[in-house]
Amino acid sequence: MVRHLQALFIVVFLFGASFVGLTQVVTINAIPSSTTSLSGLGVQNHHVSENLYRNAEIGNTAFTTTPIGQLAFIVSSVGAPSSFTNVKISLKNEPATTNVLAASTVGAITGYTQVFNGTINASLTGFAYAVFSTPFTRVAGTNLMVLIERSDNISHPGFLYVASLDNPTGTSTNTVRRFNGSTAPTSSSALSVSTFRPAIQLLGPAATTDAQLRLLVNPTPITCYDGPQPVSLVVRNAGTNTIAAGAATVSLSTGSPNAAFYTQTIANAIAPGGLATVNFSVNFNGTGTTLDTALVQLAGDASALNDTLFGQVITAANLTVSNATPIVEDAEGPFPLINFTSPVVGSYSLWDLWTGPPELKTPDYTVSVTPHSGNNFFYFDSWSRVGETGFVSRLFSNCVSLVGAGTSGCSADLNFWMIQENSFPADLDSVYVTVSTNKGQTWTRLVGFGRYNAANSEPTWKNEVVSLSAYKGQTIQVGFEGVHKFGNFIIIDDITVSTNCLLPITIAQFAGQRVAQTNVLQWSTSAESNNRGFELQRSADGQAFSTLAQVATKAPGGNSTSRLEYSYTDSKPLKAGNHYRLKQTDKDGRTAFSTVVYLRGDPAAGLQFTNLYPNPAGNRVFASIAAPRNTTVTFVVSNAQGKILLRQVTTVSAGNNTVPIAIGSLAPGSYMVKATCAEGCETSVQKFVKQ
């Protein structure tokens, strides 16, 4: 799935501890990571913290010859004010045997070398840099202690910092002691211990000339972009000299399916530590994932490592739903409707695709949950997040254009199946059907459905229908917003978006009968308006229809208020049985289908392999088989060279059968299927293409 369910639609970069040879850059944010307002620079009026980073994390020889010249915090959420003044940073070497910090007091802080005293700008997510006035050289084999003091007497609400929980004995060992308060600390103020260290980046001293590409901001909603979108690049002067006006150039290159190249010169000068923003207008109309590469160029730039950033933009497909083309999402792939997930509240997207084993079983169920159809379903994992509640995340669709603008006879619906059961009656997980009309910028909750149902002692599938008629004629995205209360799984399968537009024709009757060796179809209309005619369609299995005949309207000019009679004789009906339907098209191009009439064929004298659908196929195809008696059928799948790749044995009943064949293990390509019965009879070969 695009997680985007096939790879998720929201991309999260996790920084791990790393040492890059001569570049002297180390980022310490060992997994598992988290966020907190108290790490980094804190949020209250005054902040003091001592933070322990181990030699194994930094690298035994890192910054032992080239000193540490810069330190950056990793900002997760930006609050206000974003300028932190009166910040002091001090460092000291600590024996390698120190792995845990105990509670202490401010007055007990000793032995540090102050390396920074000034202002840190944290106006962007990602790295917020402090450039040292006094570089610091590590002693090989020692741990590093980082002391952070802020005394600007200003609260900074809304900030979150990435925090690293890694330490020698697990994520519960204290490697921080800190003070956060509304009043200035005294020597006796307590430093309380914590497991949440600031995630930091250590760098060598700043070069004299160095342009750094600080941030690449792509459009964030995953949606159908139908016009140019803003992309912003932020350039930081990471050097000690001012970058002159017009000296730096920024370029942006986008790959397929939206290949293009853009470039701009930065018009204004950039002071040391200063930022410049460059805005591009970029086309992302092509459906799929567009990888983009940003580059800053400056004559005499001392470091190429920080000149490039990479990103991606996921463009959703733009689908049209009409009477003839409802969209069915059965979770089996290739995911024509539901393709994406994203967190709404909290950092976890708890939606996933269940692909097997064929059943889901938890200790809270006495029976297993099986898909409503097929092998897969979507599920919201409220069960495994022990002790955590309040997460909200959304499973959502491509863009869907609903027909019927200005037509009173049109309606639209979202139809889906979900599991209800009665475990955890106090933990009321729920799911809301949501709609976005502005390409994912905002979402509206339409109606909610609870997982818990006291009447369902075991997991039971329940069909739900939500009206989308208020959005006819619009392009929308539909979503399922799961709310986590640490109950059990919310499970959804077989999702359909459909419209029903009543056309200006009334079919009074549609019937058929067997006459000798032919099938005679008859229908009548009581009124016609603007009617172009009828298309009679036939199918062997009631699923895949093809055109049998075109029948012109008898109404003069396509308009009539009296009863009109029509008939058609199928002189060569299918032996195994025939499904018939009428497709009516008016002069405006709108279409509608009649009910389906089924006429039995001649009893099968032998095994008849009449159809294979869909074609092209995803993870399974369906074989239409007519059998003269109850028997066993073997399906053999081979490639174009005749090599047998799959065998499947199935029991069929006398008469018509529809048999699913699992082909998920096959590579994309062309294949043949041959069916044989237990008595050894062989049938014709059907061909299909695996996508």
C-alpha cells in the first residue's frame, strides 16, 4: 500500500547517531526517539540542564583533533517567541564510566568550559544552530557533558524538541538532570533527573564562506494537484562572512512524472547565521511520487555536504465516479480508492493493511477475524499502544469527482463494512467518516461509528452507508479518522463510492425467455426524454459484461410520453448461461444501467471454462466454470514459455461456478490458465495479464 498505503504518504526522517569521516558531523538521536518541550532550550522562563552523551554515540575519535565548533538542537514544533536570547552552552569531558546521572542542584555544576553565549533562532523545524565562539576539543574515549543555560526570563510556549532515549541499560536510565521554572534558579535549586536528552548535532567550526541549504518545504497534503504549487527553500549562512547579494544561486530539480528544472538567484545579502527564503511555483499535476532535489551554489563554498536536500511530493489520482463507474476498494490492491494514511493527533499513524495470515486473532477474541472478502482488510491499531490514548489518524482516498452538479435526481454514497464487537466497553474507540473539499487542507467529520457494540459478543461485520449527496458535482477526498482509546482493532473492508443519477427515461419492464435455441429479450419504456438509444450487454458470470447489440430508440427525436416496446433475439447464447442488462445513454452522454436478467443455458455436457476476469489482474483472478456434475477442477497457470508456475485444486458444483485464483506470487507479465476436471477432460486456455 501507499504508506501512502504503498509506502505512507507522510515521510518521517529519523536521525541516528552517525560519524561522517572528514566532515566532522555527528547527529545523536538514537532510536527510540520522542519529543518533549523540556529538552533543548526548554519552554519556561528559565532553563538549566546537564546532558550526558556517550563516547560510543559520538565516536571515539570524533572531534579529538578538529574541535567541536557548532551544536544544533532538533526542533519538532515551533512556538513563540522563536528567538532565544541569553543562552549559554558549556561542555566538558566526562569519564567513560559515567553512564547515569543522579539528581543534583544548580550549585553543584562545575568543571565546564563555556563555548557559546548569545541568541539561538528556532524559527524553523529541524536544526537550530549555535556557532561557538570558543571551539571545544574532546579527549578520546571520554563521554561528553553538555550544559545548557537560558536566562531570558521569557516563556516560549508551543515548542517541542526531538529527544533521544538511548542509553547503556535501556530507555529508562537517567541521562539528564534539569531545571525549568518561572523564576531564576538559585544555587540550591534542584536538578531533577529524566530519560529525555535533547537530540543534538555536533559540527566542526564554521567556515568563512559556507551557504547551507537549511530547509526544503514541499506542499504537504497528499492530493490531486491541478495547478502550480508553492515550494520553499531556506538558505542559511553557515559561514562567518556575509554572503553578498546575488552571490548565491538556488536550483530545484523535479523528476518524473513532473520532470522540470527551476533556478533563482538570492537577491539580498545574508549575514552570518541569517536565513533567506526562495519560493518556487512547481507543477505536480502528474499522478504518483515526484522526487525533488534542491541545491545551493556559492563561489568559494567551503562545504558541499550541506548544499543539497532531497524531498518527495505524492500526487493522488483524480478519479471520476458516475453511474457506470463506481469505485470499489476491496483492500486487495492495486488500491484504486484508499491509498494514504497520516497522523492527525499525535505522531503515530495507526492505520495499516492486514495481509495475513488469513485471520487476525488477539487474546481478547475467542474467534479470529477474517476479511469480509478476499484476503486483506484495513485496520486501526488501538490494541497494541499500551497505556497510550488520544491518537487520531486518518486513512484517506485519492481525489474523487462526483457527477451530478445541478441535477436533482442524483445522489452519492459511501458504503463500507466494519467490525463491531463488545470487548473493552470502557475504551470506546471510534471511526469518523470525513470529507475534504479543499485538497486535504481541512477535513469535515460527517458521522461517527463505534467499534464497541454490546450486542456483538464476537467480531461481526456490519454494513454502513454514508450519504455524499451534498458533494455531488465536487471533487472530494474521503477519509476514515480513527480515534484511539486503547480498546481493540477497528477493521474496515470493501469500501465503495457510488452515484445514482436518475436519467430521463423510465424502463417499465425488462425480461427474457428461452425460445428454442435462442434467447429473446424484451423491454418497454413508459417515458423517454432526450434518449439516444440502448446498448444490450451480455455476461457469462454477471461481472464482466460486453456489448451484444445497439438498439436505437423508437421515440421521435428521443422523446416520448407513451409506452414503447423493444425486443432483441440472441441467436447464439452462451451455453453455460447468460446475464443481460441494458445500458441507456442520453444525448448529454449520461448513462444508466437496468436490472440484470439471467437466462439459463443448456446443461453442460463437459467442463466449460468460459471467462477469466479482471484482466489485467492484481493479486487474484476469477474463473467462470460450468460443470456437468460435482467434480474437482485443477487450474494450471503457466508463462508464455509454457513453464508451470502455479497449480490450484478446487471443488466445483454442477452448474455455474466462480472460482478465485490467487496470483499474488506472480511477477507482472502475461500468463495462461488451463482447467482440467477430475475425469481428465481438458478445456480451452484462457489468458490474462498480471499488473
